[in-house]
Amino acid sequence: MAAKRYIKQLAGDLVEQAATVTSAGAGNDGDLVALDPTGRLDQSLMPTGVGADTAAIVASEALAAGDFVNVYTNAGVANVRKADASAANGGKRAVGYVLTTVTNGGTATVYFIGRNTAVTGRTPGARLFLSGTTPGAATETAPTTAGYLVQGLGYAVAATEVNVDIDERPVILA
């Protein structure tokens, strides 16, 4: 959807101008802003320190929108992969999630808090745990297998939305 338009005065003439939906920086100084197609302000319009807590990290495998992910060091460089409750000794615990699909080697925007709106099939009100059978996924049933991780990820607030609250100290089952 195109940005909303307004009329402005320019050198004595009235001209139609599109509102700014995303900012390119100082060149947009003084622009009027418009909401994006989701009805929200784009992150680029927000001042530093306001908005989503994210990091751009290289993916070491393909990631699907909605995946819960693990950040780790790969040859001294931060990489991101699907979190997995079945990994030995909690080696792939979840630290965040992605909202868009990312190819292997692509740069993922990893969200550390907020709402994961790229999920489906959730039961509103259900507590979610990191899956031990499907890497990157959440399950409404905590794992029970020895050596698996029990890590809470948050609560479903709709069939397609999880209020993310990742447990920082998950339990490794004996």
C-alpha cells in the first residue's frame, strides 16, 4: 500500500507529497511520517534505544519465519542456528527468534524480546517450551527425555502470536 499523501506549500505552490514510511537518515529531516502496512511505525523512524531489541547475525543454516534460535560462536564469529532442546548439555538453548525466513549464510534479524508473530497453531494461554523433536519450534508439552532441555519460551496470546519470555536458566533433564 502506498504511503498516505498530504498537501504542502513549496515556493508558493501547493504540491502533493507522500509521507515517509521508512527513514534513510538525515535526508528525511522534517518529513511527516506515515504508518507502515501493519499499522505501525517502521523501526527506522525510531530514535536510537527505542524499539525492538534485535541483532543482525549470520545464519549458519536456513531459518524459517517464527523459529526460535540459538546464538553461538563459529570460528570466532557470532552465528545463529535453530534452537534445539535435544542438543547435548543444553548446547542449543533458545536466546531469541526470527520473524522472516533466512537462507544459510544470510543475515538474520534476531529478536530477543517481544512478540513472535510468525507462528501458527498455538493455543491462546498455553505455555510454550523449546521442542526436542523439531529444531526451532515450540511445543505446548515440556520435554521428558533424559539429557533434553526444558526451556520455557513464553505464552501464546493468539493462534499466531507468542508473547516471548525465554527462560535464561533452563533445566537439563537427568
